[in-house]
Amino acid sequence: MQRVPLFTDDIGTKSVPGRKFEEEEELDPNHVFSEWHLLPDLLLERVLQYLTLSQRDTASQTKTFAPGQVCVRWSQAFHYPRVWYTFELHDTLLTKRKFNYCAGWQKLLDHIRASTFLTKKGRHIRTLIFQPMSNLFNLYEFLNIALYLHHHCPGTLVHVHTVRFHFACLVTERSEEVVFGTGGQILAMFKQVMGVFAMLHTLELRDLMLDGCEGIHLLDDVCVMCCETLKTLVLINLTKMSHTLIHPAAFINLQTLVISPQVMTSWSYWVSRGLCNLHIVQNKYTDHGKSLGYKVWKACRAGNPRLRVHLCLEGPCKKEIIWQPRAPVKSIVYDSPYAKISTRVMMAAVERYKQDLEVFAHMQLPRFHMGGSFHDRADSALVLLVRQCPYLHTLVRTLMLKSDDNTM
């Protein structure tokens, strides 16, 4: 019996070349075809950008490999470079099923598919996104393959300018939630991968929860390679405890810095004069955050008069926002369903930032009980904020109406 050779496409999917499906649908002679094949290339690229990797492969198959999927123009759009500008890695992408005697069937990274994809499409990738992954082995293997191909296959991942890494630090065990941080070989491999992107201008690291000095030396290679190109730096919960971080001072063209309070201690001496926006973000994993003293913010105002500070509380967080006394705070955003607007909070905001505050926002529907009387509502506190802050121009509050027309 003669063995039919298999063909591997751009994403590592195996198929038989030249095989056509004999059974085809009988078309109605009066059938009117749509004009989707006349869409401009820009619209085709935008449509394919919204699809996952497997959906793009399905949307590009012609009658040669599948029973009547798309036309030739849609098949050609699969190879447009702009379609692959953004690549998002998650647990089940580029994987295959493998049986494990201890854990049963698992989805492990397919090295052939990953290598084929990065070799053929890696030169088009501009934005590399790592979603929270529960299988850390797949994450490590993908980083290892990407680093190897970057060094041995010219053109792979050389145009990456944005990296977003979100670590899955939360694990549910029975009825308890356990929070842990990354480290070890995964951290060492990720440091090497970040150090090869010479065109990086946006770097986002979320919830790494590092211990000790690991967070202090995490960005050493990035500082060497991207000291002049990096413009946006996001460091949310880089460490568990409070640590002094001096790496942002090395990026001379840094314009936007998003950081959590636990790495804020004693940083006034390295505030970049080109820094325009400083976002101080808290979430439910933020612990041991501290507020800087008045003298520190006074030095920041003198060293960088254009500095705009933004305070944000995001996610299902029940903690109070950490105030920064006398800081040039331009906006306060509560993006949490558990945040309450009270007179005490409004008085604290007015006392500290009435000459700087421009935006106050309270997002998401509240998930706590409030009385229906007028004295329990936040209207008077909001009126106080508007009257006391002369530069306030935006006020946002999400409301929820109950069945008896009482506002929460």
C-alpha cells in the first residue's frame, strides 16, 4: 500500500496535497451569490484579525483541502502580513493531546506546529501577548522555541514592538484561593526572550508576584537593548513586597509608566523629565503598598512640572485606595464593583487634590447594599467634589436602578 505524503501548512496543520472532495453540493441555478469576495484588502485583514488561529485556517481553506469553504481572495488574505501583527498565546493554542498516566489526557505544546508557525509567520508579528496560562510547561516550551528560532532563523520575531505578559498567579484549591508568583526557569527564560527585542516600545508585565531580588534584576537586559526605544512601561504587582525599582530611569524616552504602589518607595530621584503620565494601579493582589511623603512629591513637581499622576483601583478589590499626599493627581478611577462613594472618600480627595483633579470616575455596577433614602446616597458627596475642584471637567458614575426606582 502506497503511503500518501502529508503537507504541513503555515500553522502546522497536516493535510493531503492535491486531494479534492468529490462530493460537492448541487447549487441552485437561480442562486444569487453574495459579494464578500469584493471586500477591500484592508477590510479582509481586519476581519481575519478578529479570528483565532484555527478560525483563520478554516476561513482560508479553498476546495482543494476542504469541501467548499471560501474563495481565492479570502485564501490569499490569510497570508497578508497585517493579519499576523498580533499574536495571542493561551493554553490550548498550538497544542496536541497526549495521555499522562497520572493526570489523564492533557494538551501539550506541539513543537512541530509551534516551530512551523513561528518560522513562517514570526517575521510579521508586532504585538506578542501572553494570556494567563495554567500549563506552565507549555509556556516555558514556547519561550524556549521562540528564543531558539530568533537566534537560528533570521527574521523570526525581529519586528516585535509590544510585549504583554500576564501571569496566572491565582490557583483555586478546593474552597481556598492560593496566590503564587513566577520564578525559576520560566523567569530566566522570559528574561532572555525580553532581552532580544531591540525595537520594543511597549512592555507590560502583570501579576508576576516575584520574591526577593528577582524583581530588581528582571529588566536588566531590557534596559540594555531598549533604553532609547521604550515609551510605555506597565509593571503591575511585579513584586509581592515593597522594593525600590530604578529601572524606569534608564529609559530616557519613557512617556507613560503604569506601576503598583509596592515598588514606589524612594523613586523621586529617578523620575524622568520626559515622563508625562504616571498611573498608580491597585488590584486584589496588591499588598504592602505605601504612599510617598509630601517631600518626595514636591521634588517630583520641581523635577518634572508636566507629570500627571492617575490613581486607579481595578478588579474585584475591596481595599481602600492608597492616597499619595500632595501628588499632582489629575484623575481618580474606581474600576471595581466593591468601591463605595462616601463622604469620607470625597473629603479625602478634595483635601489632597482639589487644585489638580480633572477626572473622577466610578465604573462597574455596585455589588453591595445601600439604603434607598437620600442621606445614604452619594449625590451630596459628588456635588461637594464638583464645587470644591475648579478644574474638574469629567465626572463618570455607573448607576443601577432597583425595581422600586431607588438608585444605588
